[in-house]
Amino acid sequence: MISASRFAAVPRRAIIVVAVTAVLLVAAVVLTIRQQHQLAEAEAPTQLPEPPAATSSSPEITILLGLARDATKEGRLVAPQGNNAYEYYLSILQLDANNATASDALRETLPFASNTIERQINRRELEEARREIALIRDFDPTNYTLIILGAKLDAQQQVVTAEDEAKADAIRRKNGS
């Protein structure tokens, strides 16, 4: 058993240093595991839901449903611009606002499209991410996930702007201005 006098002989700084070091080590391990998990999720192939079968009333809608289904199968949910599932399904809803197939497909693929957008934000493809968020907002303007992605996009834009300003400032200092 450690006596009170022996414990008192250990400097408080040493105890604090050991405690802080232990906390930092635990935090580093947790962050490393979390980053590895996020990277594995981002790199894992996404299993998209099978697009619903066509139940349409006009040839235009039938064609758009086929294009949307093909785009979904190929993983083109929100990109490239002009040739993706979301734009096709939104076009169907413009022709038939009550088209359940298009509405269901948009709702079912939203989580997958959101993951794609988040990866783009992380890769700093901000303009494309902004376009895709706007595209999905055409379908569901109050979606909570889109609000979060919009905030993340804004935060990443602020980081990029601050970095650009710092680089410009360093160049000015280097040139003596």
C-alpha cells in the first residue's frame, strides 16, 4: 500500500502530465479509428436500390423512366449535369406531378446522393457539390440532410477562402508589398 507521504512525494506536474498524455493517446486512437472507418465507408462501393419498374401513362414519361433507371444503375444519381437520375426523375414530376414511381425513386436514392455530395465536399469539389445540393432541393427543399450538407459546404468554402487569402498574403509579403 502506498503511504500518503510517498504519494505526496510525486510532483503534481508529473501526475498532470501523465493524465493529459493518457487522454491525448485515447483521443488519438479514437480519431484514427474513426478516420479509417470513414475512409472505408467512402471507398466502399455503394449498393444502390433497384429502380422501380415503369408505370407510366405517356411515351415521354416511359422514356424518362428508362433513362433514369439506367442512370441509377450506373451510379449517376446527381452527376454529370444533364445526364443523371435526379434530373430525369424531376423532369417526370414536371410532366406528372403525381408520378409515384419518380417520387419514390427520388426519396429512396436521397441517402446515396447525399453520400456522393459529402464526398465531393470533402474533396473540395465545391461548385459541383453546390449544384447537386440545389438539384436535390428541387425535390425536397426542407430535407434535414441537405441542410447539414449545405452547412458543411459553407464551412468548407470558408476554409478554402481562408487558405486562399493566406496564400495571397504570403505572396504579397514575399514580393514586398
